[in-house]
Amino acid sequence: MSIILNSFLSLVILLLNIYIWIVIIAAIISFVNADPYNPIVQFIRKATEPVFSFLRQKLPFIVVSGIDLSPLLLIFGINILIGILSQFYL
């Protein structure tokens, strides 16, 4: 049973790490003038914008002088979650 649990936790941590990279790419895309009709850009925005807008809605102080810090907060939160999940390895 512990092998299944470890495999599942490894998969979840891998997916969270991939999502961190998607968030980083979304933050970089927000600085450049990316083509909004590009399917990759559309996927990245669809994968990150709901979470960003939720964070902006619940924590309005996240936008400081026009700079949106929601990607930074999201990466920080995901890293905390990864740290908590890593404690369950046997």
C-alpha cells in the first residue's frame, strides 16, 4: 500500500511542479505582447487565469502599484503544499 501512496504523491508533486512552470510562463507572457490567438497562450491563460482572478478577488492587496503579485503568491502556496506532501513519504 505504501508503494501506491508514494507513487500517487510523486505524481501529485510532479503535476504541481509542472503547474509552477506554467505559472512562471504565464507571468512572462504578461510582460510581452504575446499573440492572444496562439493556442499555447490560450491554454496557459485558461490554466492560470481562474486561479489568479480568485486570488485577486479574495486578496485585493495583492496588486501593488499596478504590479500583480498573484503569480508569486500562487508559487509560494504551491511550494508550501509540496513541502507538506513531501512529509508523507514513507
